[in-house]
Amino acid sequence: MSSHREAPEISKDPVADNTDVYAFVSPDKPDTVTIITNYLPAEGPAGGPNFYEFGNDVLYSIYIDNDGDGLPEITYEFRFETKIANPNTFLYNTGPITGLGDPHWNKRQVFSVSRVDGGDGVEAQTSARHGHKRDHKQGRGRDKHKHGHGHGHGKKAKLLGSGLACPPCNIGPRSTPNYSTLAGAAVHSLPTGETVFAGQRNDPFFVDLGSIFDLADLRPFQNLHLIPTAAAPGVDTLETLNVHAIAIQIPISRLTADGSVPKNVTSAKAVLGIWGAASRRKVRITDAANDGHSEAGPWVQVSRLGNPLFNEVIVPLGLKDKWNARQPVHDKDFLANVQHPELAKLLPALYPKVFPNLEALKAPREDLVAIFLTGLPTGVVPGFQNNTGKVLADMLRLNVAIPPASSPNVLGVVGGDLAGYPNGRRVADDVTTIAIRAVAGITYPLVNKGFKPDAAASAVTQGITPGANRTQATFPYVATPHGGFDAPSATM
């Protein structure tokens, strides 16, 4: 769900499939913001002999809008390169991997990270190394131009780090003993103040995919469904699966428009718009021997994600690929889908007599417009705002003046915790339950105090409480991935 296989074309291209974006004020370093973008949905831990990795031919981007125009003022770009030590073995490793430089590790990835400032109004697909060519042969790649050149007019690109090691995948106790130490060594501090990590992690997103896409069934309430069965606890479809995460921790002063660290919650300077994306070259050519390929032309965006579930649930099937290819500034084209979401019509039909007030609600859902496309203005929720102005754009909106919660509530703002979703998104936030309750009408009184939500709107839930192993207390906050040797046990 969130954005796992959410559109027809990207479901065929998992290395570029942006599954989740998280953005929050770092709980242990509150002068920084942590942004995490996950890719490669539903990784089975026992993925050998060709274990999962980032795409060498994909440009991974994290965008920050700090002036509310739906376009990025700051971009962090990540590129990956696979290195094979011995092409004459089928093995990923020929012995235990005890360090990131271990000679037993045969196939490894390194990455570079650049920051691009400026260029407001230039589309993502023309932003980075426009027109450059990249050649690949037997897993190796190189750019024919220096890293960071070729950005659009007005952009300033700076290479922050290169040759940064990813950890290996978590294979098992013989191949990757003491995996947490390996992963810890792959956390890199950059000279400009950022901290970065890229590699396999436990997928922190929790969702009952099996029930939700079975005609919007929610197991705890399925006794009330049009096709009823006995109520039951939710089942976490992703509990034993991994993803590949790109995580970066950035000083707040490096993100705001004026270089400040805002303390005033009502200040427009305190709100950042954040989303992630993946792009591919426009042209790809495979040679006759089929042992290599080259790419050329501009970057073309093939995946993006801001708010969880937006493309998954709000955007209709025939427009999902179009949405993935565009910048948030164009999301006014999807306003009608937000104002009249299909799920709001399905809930009363599939749960007869459970949502009568929702069924009678025909007005445009301006509460959902605020949550997804503009942010909530001052005065709607006491002590809170994350409004970015009049431009309709799907972004995570994070108010950096709101400190981390001492006792987080997984329901975020609707649960009284202003540090949680939709104020950015933390890795443990139950965004599926929040989104279902919002669509069911619980947030509509924010714009129409005369509306009374159905009792079920504040009780509906997917019925999942994720285990403590899904997250960790320190950067990169997404936890150690499941090991292949133990899969598919949920108790590993």
C-alpha cells in the first residue's frame, strides 16, 4: 500500500518504485530533520543468489520546497554503482563478511550524494546532468561527464560525498554475522553536516494488504461488511519483508529559506514541503551480446511520493502513471479526486448503515484538500499549522518548529500528537488508519463544525500493532533487515 506497486508501469520497475517517504524532526537530534525514502517493495529476505540492490541506472532524488510553490529549492541526489570483485563466481560472497572492506564480499554497492540548490521552476527530468550518457558493462557504470555538471540554468550543484559504502544484504549468520555492526559502519557523516545511509532495512510500513484490497475489507469490522465474515485482528502483510532505504539527516538551518532554525510554530518559514522521486534516462540501448547497456538523454521521472496513499487510493487507475511523472506543482489537476474521493463513496456501500452521515455528505472535501494539497492553516488545530499557501501540491508538510513528542501517538495529529502525520511522517505512524478515518469523515468538522462524523469514523482501524523490531531509536531509524536464513519466520 502506501506506494508499494501503486501504478501500472512502476509496478514493473521495483528498483525505481518509491514505496514510502518519511520526514520528521529527529527525536535524538532536534536541530536536524531526517528524511527517508524507501524503494524495492516486498523484498523476500532469502533473495539470493542475486540479492537486492539499488539501480545503477536510476537517479534517486529527495526534494525540499521551502517557499510553498510546489517546486524544489533544494534537491539531494543519490547515484549508485555496483562493483564486482570476481566475475567468475556465482556467489555474492565467498565467506563471512565481517567488514565493509572484507575481500569475501564479491558484489557490493557504493553511492554518491550531491546537493542541488536553486533552479526554481525547472522540471525534475531536466535538472540533473541533462543529456549525459552512462555506460554499463557487467554491472559497472560511469558517467561521461563529471558528477554534478549539466543541471538546469540557475542551479548550483555540489558533490557532498562519493564512494560511500552500502552494507550488504542480511544473508544469514554465516555470511553476515553481527549484521548491526556492518550496517552501523555504513552510516556516513558528510563534511557539510549531513549524515547519510543507503541499504537494506526492515520495511517499517505496516498494512493489511490482503484484506484492504479484498473489496476494502477491514478485518476488525468485517462482520459489518456487505459480504460479512467474523471479525478478526489485522494481518501485517509486510511484517517479514525488507526494503532498500535512503536516509539523510540534515541540519534544519540547511533547509529553511533564510538559514534559520524556526521556533515560532505559526511562521511560514517553519514549514517544509518534502517528497521523493526516481528518474531514468529517456533512452536505453542494449548491445547485441546483451551483456551491457548504455543510456542517454534527459532524466525522466518515473516514480514519486509525498503523502502516503495519495497515488494508491486518491488517483484513479488511468492517471497513476501520469501522476508519477509530474512535479507536485501540477497536482491541481487532481483536485476533484481529492474533493470527492472514491473511497468515501465505497465505505457506505460496502458497510451498509455503518456510515450514514458520510453517505449523505456530498460537499467537496476541503478537509482532505488541506491535509493532502495545502497543509492546515493556523487556527484549525490549536497550536498547529503546516500550511504552504495556495499552490495545490502533494507533499509531506513538516513544521520544524514543533519538537519531537516525548510520548508519540501513532495516530499523529488526529490522536493529539502534533509531531506526527500529517505533520511530516514518522516511521511508526499508522498512516493507513489515519487516512481511512479522515476519508470516513473524522476530519471534516475542521472545515464544517456542523457535520457530525459517524461513530464508526473514529473507531475504524486496520487492527495492526507492529512489533518493536520495525524501527530503532537512532539514525537511520529504520531497523535491521530480516535475515535470509531465518525467513519467513515472523519471530526473527
